[in-house]
Amino acid sequence: MGGGGAALRREGGVSAAGPIGGRAAWTGAALAADPSWIMPLPPEAPAEIAAALAGLEWRMVPGFDARHFPLPRTAGFLAEVARELEEGRGLVRLTGLDPRHYAAADLKRVFWGLMCHLGTPLPQNTTGEVLAEVKDETGSGAAVASGTARARSRSTGPLRFHTDKCDLLALLCASNGIAGGVSRIVSTVAIQDAMAARRPDLLAVLYQDFWRARPADEEGEGMAAKPFPMPVFARGPDGGFTSQYSRTYVELAQGMPGVPPLTAQQVEAMDLLAALAEELCVEMPFEPGQIQLMNQHVTYHGRTAYSDDVEPGAAAGSRRNLLRIWLSSPLSRALPAGHAGQWGDVRAGALRGGAMPGRSALAA
């Protein structure tokens, strides 16, 4: 599981990790040379999806699960995808779905039905949104460079490397903008290993606590922010690696009561993490119909800025729209006990993560 079993060592009284390696420690250059992470849906998938969609009758998102969306042969393929996400690279891009064949509501039902075969969808904010549309909501095409993660993501601006609070993040490109919006993904295991080789002193810092704060769209408007400490890198009880990180949330905590200022070493460690992410990431345009799946314990994701055609009467395909689902995976790894405040439940395969009003996460 994500390099589980690599031993921790002690350096200067601080726990640090040596190289992890394994298939999750990929680099962008390696993926460019070996595109097997891009996987077409099996030939029988279109017919099975059409039959499952017809059988839904009145059911709409989120009113059904995998039982209501049977995929006799495609389900086996998706089970292999799920294993690759947890035990392999932690990254898969699916191809073979054509959004032009579906009405907007049906495309959402198809995406939901497919993803229910990988895990349990989670609420993404305190309004209970479980299938989000990541698109420009500014009305002006202007990039939002500050504020909550939601405000930044639903503008045309770039996004820094970060994780979402779920085991698996699923994005379906329903349509794309006229320029930009390149998807950027990096292996956090590769970052960890590069830091172990180049700056083990700063790697040790990332295994220590960084104070973070949750934004209002996770905790609820009008509720007091709750800063909390959690390391950037960590290992679970069986050695499985995990990283849950957003520099935005670390910066949000600064100045809050009881939160110590960032040390020079912490800032240097985050700067090196960002530089290594730039060096090691894979970048690829997102084509309509593609589904990008990322294990949030072993990958960070971001994007470049993009442009939409905002002229009146512009075609729908000239505006970027990504459908997003957060999934709790039944194959997920065990997490450190101290991560319960962020995840709700740290047991392997537990229902966990998501954004809930007034508490950290969904818990069974």
C-alpha cells in the first residue's frame, strides 16, 4: 500500500523516512515514456453503460448506487482500476466516454454510476454537494488568487498542488475551455524520496506537525475556524504512506489564536516541496470524456490557468466544466491515529473523509 513497510529511522531525535520506492514513486518523465496509466474503458462498456442508464428510470444523482447501475463485465475492469489506485501508481486516466452522447443530467448519472463501483461518494462541502461542477463561477472570467479553495477552483486561475479530503478524487471533463487548464499531478512518494536523497533534514520537518485551518465551506459559515496540527507526510500503523496537504490551509492558520508562527525550516521545507512538485509532475491537457482518478494519499494535483469563451452565444464546449466526486475507498490504507481529527476514521477501508457541518469529516 503506497510503499508500506519502509522503515523509519531516527535522525537528531526526529523521525525521518528513507526512500519508499515502488510503483507509486513515479515521475512525470516516466509516465510520459509509459502511458499505460491512461486506460481505455473496455469495448463492452458503452453498451453496458447504456443499459444501466436506461434501467435507472426515475433515479437521479445521488439517489442510486452500484447496485442500481449494473455493469456485468465492466465492473471487473473497474475493480482492477481500484486496485491500481490503492496498490499501484495511485493515478489512472480513463478514456472512451463521449459526453456528446448524453444530456447533461444523464452524463452526471453515468459518471456517478461508474464511480460508485470504486467507492462511496462523499459530501464536498457543508451544503451537502456530492457531485460538484468545477467551472468558472465569477461571471467575468477573472482568476481568483485568494480566499477559500472553492473560490479559487471555481475561477479561471491556476491551482497550486494540493489534496482533497477523500481517499480517491474523480474528475470527469464534461467540456473544456478554449485555452489552458492543463492538468498537473505529482507523486508525493516521489517527492518524499527526492527529499530523502537531497535534503533529509527538511524531509524530517515535513514529518512534524504543521498547523492548518479549515475554510468556511468545510466548517460552515459563521462557525469558528478550528486550527489543528498535522504533519505533511506520515506513515500509518502498517507503514503505509500518506500526505494530506494544502499550503493555502497552512497559511490560513497563521495568526489564529494558539497557532505558532511558521519556522524558517518549515517555510524552506514547503518551498522545496513545491519546487520538487514542479520538477517531478506530469502535465497533460484534459480532453472531454476523460475521467481522472487520483489517490489522495500518494498524489497532489493542480492546474494551469485557463480561458473560456465568454461571448454571448458561445458554444457549451468552449467553457470548461469538470464534474467532481470525492470517494471513500473500501480498499483504503490505515492512517495514523492522530489523523482522526481530519479524516473521522483512520481504519483501513473505513468510510471517512468529506466535509461535514460542525465536525471534521464523515464517520461511520
